[in-house]
Amino acid sequence: MSNVVVVGAQWGDEGKGKIVDWLCSRADVVVRSQGGHNAGHTLVIDGVTYKNKLLPSGVVRKGKLSVIGNGVVINPWALLEEIDQIRSQGVDITPESLVIAENAALILPVHPALDQALENIKGENKIGTTKRGIGPAYEDKVARRGIRVCDLRDPEVLREKIDNMMFHHNILLKGMGAETLDPKQIYDDLMKIADDVLQYAGVVWRILDQARSNNKKMLFEGAQGTMLDIDHGTYPFVTSSNTVASQAATGSGMGMNAMKYVLGITKAYTTRVGKGPFPTELFDETGDYLGEKGHEFGTVTGRKRRCGWFDAVLVRQAVCVNGISGIALTKLDVLDGLEELKICTGYRLNGEVIDYYPASQVGQAEVEPIYETMEGWSETTCGARSWKDLPAAAVKYVRRIEELIGAPVAMLSTSPERDDTILMTDPFVD
């Protein structure tokens, strides 16, 4: 059996929630390995909608072990609130079903305060973060002044670390004209919830190694998308962590040889939330049509998503940097009713044709998409569960995407319902 890594192959919001839920039903262990509570996964199970931000999708299913790895930054108050919310929907969450890496970094109240202050002073040049403190928390982690879950066990060490952290951050806040924070208040507030958080803390790398030794099927659930990766995305309009498949190993403590199958999730068109370059973005009625029919609003922020044609150049790049084994193509049904479709097959930059997305901010903003036009279809694909249920033009569109991105479509989603999925390859089977 294979362990599966799920990654977004665009700018996030690719419909990972439904695919991950489908895979969760077959996995024994579900792991989050990066990001924070800025990532939203919507799950619909037996008519009940769950909106997970920090918790792995496996928590809503009985008998699964859910793991938050060391690569995740955790807002402990948001975590406890989310646990209470999911519990209120009838899900039992216990230390036996949820484990948090003891070496995971914490998001403290100063981090969203810094996030907000930094965005405010940037004015028109703001990145467009969710202002949840994700970036500042990762900065503290890299700068070696971060607070980790295990620090909650040692009050004196915790107090000293908070004092050192806040000496640095209050200078910054004051310099930006923002209100400073009291380190004692942060310490006191943390101590009030320390035991609630620590009951879930564990040695995640060891737990996962034991699960692997016992031939448990593990699913590594990615957040955001490849083009938001801090190294490989549209920098600086990116998230603050690595979102590519290799982060599943780094952010959980598993060796790379444990990762057998990489499933890339991509929409049949392209969307993006917030600022940053978007070569195939549509500003016309077609863009509005995709947004309305696709219900394109962020799970966490509620922000309207920008919509555009499928960009095969971006997805082909994602296939390469992630080592994607197969693609789960989602929201094909949103394209129903369009007379013609376009796929971006290359870019034109400074008079030259290129087949990759440049790293420079200037180059990314100036590339012009080169399109290939395909026939659309008037029939519905919504709810299709086999190839024979699809219009010929839809099949042709999917096959052309496979050719252009250099990876097979392993799963095809035709509605938000979990069972409305056409399976070509089982990622859990070698």
C-alpha cells in the first residue's frame, strides 16, 4: 500500500476538501504538515458541512488518527475553538484521535497584531495576507525566538522566551505606530489553556514511524497551493511556508521514502484569492460566470476569488516541482454551458515564447498567455460517475489537459458531493 501526499497544483482553493475527504475514508492516519488556520477545507459528509481550518480532515471520521505536524504554526486559542466547534457537530475529538507535534510553533496574539500593522504601512503594496499571524509566526520560528508547544510544559522557560520575543516585537509595533502588547498578559493567557493544549501533544515523528512499521495507510494533507509556496510561488505574493510535496516529510518528521504517491489537485479552470500576478485572469462575463457558478469565495476569509482559464504552464510546473504522480481534476461541471474553452499553453515575454513561469516579479506580471481554443459542451457533467456519462467534448478537454501538464488525471470530480467522482487510479495502491 502507498502513503499519499495531497498538494494544491494552483493557487490553493482547488477543491482539496472533497478529495481529501474521499481519501480519508480509506486512510488510517491523516497528517497536516504546514500552514496554519489560514487554510480552509470544506467537507460535506452525510449532508453535514464541516469547515476545517487547522484540524486535519480525518477528525470528522471515526477510527482515524489525525496529526498536526511540526511544520504547522498553531494558534492555540483558534485550535481549541475549532475543536469545540467540530465537537458541537457531533464529532468526538480526544487525545487518542488527535495528536499535535510537541515541536510545532505557536501563533501568539502579537503575531496577528504584527501582520495587521505590516499590511497597514504597506498601503497599496500590501501582500493581501489573511492577517492571522501566520507569516510573523514563521519568522519567529526561523529567527529562533519562537514559542513551541513543548514550552507550555515549562512555565519559567516560557516566561523568559515570551519576554525576549516581546522585547523585539514591541519595538517594531511602536515604530509602526501600533499598540504594544503586555508580555505578562500573553504569558497568563497561555498558562490558562496550557493543559488543554498539552493533552494532545506528542512525539509525532515517532508516532508516524510506528504507524508506518504497522503498515498503516497515511494521508498527508497539504494546504494552499504550489504557486503560493515561499520558494516556488509568485513571490512575494505567497504564503509563509513551503506548500510543495516535500514539505510533507519535513513538516511531519517522516523520511522522504515514506511518500509513495503525490496527488496534485487542480481545478478545470484557475482561481486566485488576493493580490499577485494571474496571467489567465478574466475580467469579462465569462470570469463572472465561473465565479458565480463555481461559488468562488474563500472558506476562511469569504473573499471573492479571481477566475480565469486553465493555465497548463503553471500546472505543468507544479507537476515538476512536486513530483506529482497524478492529478485530481475538480469542478469540471462549472464549465458546462460554455461554447468554447481556452487553455494557456505558453507565455509571451518581451517578444519571446517561454514554456515556464518566470521567477522575477516583473516577469510574472508581464507575461502574456498564449491560448489554445477548444470546443465547449452544452450537456451537463454534474454528478457524472463514469467516462461514458461525459460529453465527448469534455473528455477531449480532460485528455488535452493530461497531454499539456505531463501527468494523468487520476480522479475527476464532477460536483461537491463526495461520490460524484470518476476514479481512474487508486492513489493508495502502488
